[in-house]
Amino acid sequence: MSRKSFIENQNVVENLWKQYQIDKDPKWLAEICLNVPFFDNPEVGKEIAKLLESQFHKRSSDAED
């Protein structure tokens, strides 16, 4: 697995942030977390993404009730 350059990471974050600004769907924030290395600690991003996704699913199911 190759490491992305700073510029590549910056572009990923910029694009996903724009998507989030359009529809406020936390899945875009989770994608940012999964795609940014967190100072060579990718497990940090995975955990944040998991929390964001579980919070979103919890909120979605509450809205359906």
C-alpha cells in the first residue's frame, strides 16, 4: 500500500469536505478519517470513522421512529 503525498491527502480532504458541505452527510467526514494517515496512526481515523458512522445511523433510526 503506497502512502499518499501531502498534496494528494489535501485534495482528498478538500473534495470530501465539499461533499459534506453540500448534504451534511457524516459519511463524508468518515471518508476523510479513513483517507488521512493521522501521523502514521491510521487506526485513529478508523475509530473516528466508526464513531461518526454509528452516530449517523443512530440519528437516522431515531428520525424514522
